[in-house]
Amino acid sequence: MYLLALIVLTACGNTSKSTMETANSEPVGPAFMADSAYLFCQQQCDFGPRTMNSEAHDRCGEWIAEKFRQYGMEVTLQKADLRGYDDTRLRSTNIIASYRPELTPRVLLCAHWDSRPWADNDPDEKNHRKPVMAANDGASGVAVMLEVARLLAGDTLAVGVDFVCFDAEDWGTPQWVETEGSDADTWALGAQYWAMQYAADTSAPRYRYGILLDMVGGQGARFYQEQVSLAFAPDVVRRVWSAAQTVGYGSLFPKEEGNAITDDHLPLNRVAGIPCIDIIPHYPDCEASSFGPTWHTVNDDMQHIDRNTLQAVGQTIIQVLFSE
């Protein structure tokens, strides 16, 4: 994931106020269990850093797929050999879990599950070549989706849901490599591949909208409205931020603009044509990074995961889904 210094966008989302329903004005749906999501986060970290081509990565991927199966989801593994910025062959697996695959319309929830191989934003240069545990930047988004899937297993929605765990998101160009121009296409490789396959498949399900969960468990996190999301899917942004307000977490979802981010939602909007937003934290006063003090450091561990942040995001997602 790479912060764009400059972005010029043409909004091309296919939602509008006339077609996008608003979330209920009263809380609906089951209670999201932050302790459960926290455990899912811990269980991913127990494998170690899930860096591409590692044993920990492969074992954790199998565990994620099996958890979705346990909750009654139909699981598909989309495997591909992708190429990193340095031409490294990356054995990638996008994990796709479908709730009631026979239903239309459908909603897309997604997050990346791989770990950054290099802690290249760590304040100590000696750590720059060390892998990131990625408790927040990876595991937290998957953890929230697993808890949502667990809750859906005992309930019935009027809409289908596809959970997509994108791989190879965090193999983007490290900070010590000098580049000419933008290196945005070295990030979100799994999402780029998924979007291209989706766009080419005329039989693929059509999604009303998508929601990307990235770094949704950090201490002190607040989720400003990301600019790419506003450009492509403003109605989805309004829907989600309204839902957060309804369930009592409006203070963590300020209705203010954040940055413009190159993340997994960008190819979903541009290539797949799915109006998709990014729920991602913004720390306007953090000197280390606007993504927070642990971003791409060795301190992105379970000690810096906050159950209240997981609760706020998870309950907001439940509100959105059960308002359908």
C-alpha cells in the first residue's frame, strides 16, 4: 500500500442516491464480538509473519480457508504466480468465501492477508530488513471478516456476501529502492489479478458495492473518509459512515476527508468496475506515518491491537449488511 503524492481521478462508480439504500436509523443485526475477532487476529499471528512464499504464509492460508468452511461458506482458492517489483515469483492465493452463493444481489467484503516482508518504516534502520508481524496491517481485516462470517452462519440475510482475502498486497517497493515515477502498480498484486479475472468473466456475480478493511484494529485509530473511495463510491461512504453513527461509533468515523490511498480497492474500482470503499485509519498528527505509529514496523503486533477498534468496525459492517 502506497500513499499517493498526487492523484487525478474520474469518478466512475455505478451507485447513486436513488439506488443505494441507506442504513437503518436504528441498530440492527447481531452483536459483533470483539473478543472473537481479537482471537482470530492472534491465531493468524501465531503462524508468524505471513510473508509471500513462506511456510507460515501457506499454513495460515489453509487455516483461513478452513475457518470460512466451518461457518458454512463455499470456499474457492484463486491461485496465481505473480511477479513482485523485483521480479520475484510470488505464489499467491486469493481466498474467496461465499455466503449463500445462490443469492443475488451480492455484497463484497475484502481485506489482504499477507504480511509486509520488510519493516522499512521502522524508526530503527536495523529492523528494515525484518518481516512485519502484521497484526493490524493484514490480520485485523481478516479477523473482522471471520467474525462476521461466524455471525452470518447462524442468521439469514436477504443478500449474498462474498469475503475475499487478497494476497500479495504488501510486496510493494521498499523505501530503500529508488524508483522513477509512481510504483503504485507494485502494490495490491492479488487484488489486481482478481479484478482482471473478474472483469473478463461475464458470468461473475454483480456486486452492489464493496468494502475493503485495512488496518482496522489499531490503537487510537480513526477512520476518515478516504479520497479514492469518495471519488468512486461516495454513496457507499455515506452509507457506511451513517451506519457507524447509528451503532455509536461516529467518533471513530469522522465525516472528514483523509488521504488518497493506493490499496486493494483501486483495481476493484478501476478494473472490475465495483464501487468499493476503503475503511483505513488516518492519523493526521502522527509523525511516523499517517497510517499510525506501527505501520510497516516490527511493532505491528498484538500488543498494539485494540478490541474497541475491532468492535467499532465490526459492528458498523454488521449494521450495513443487516440494513439490506
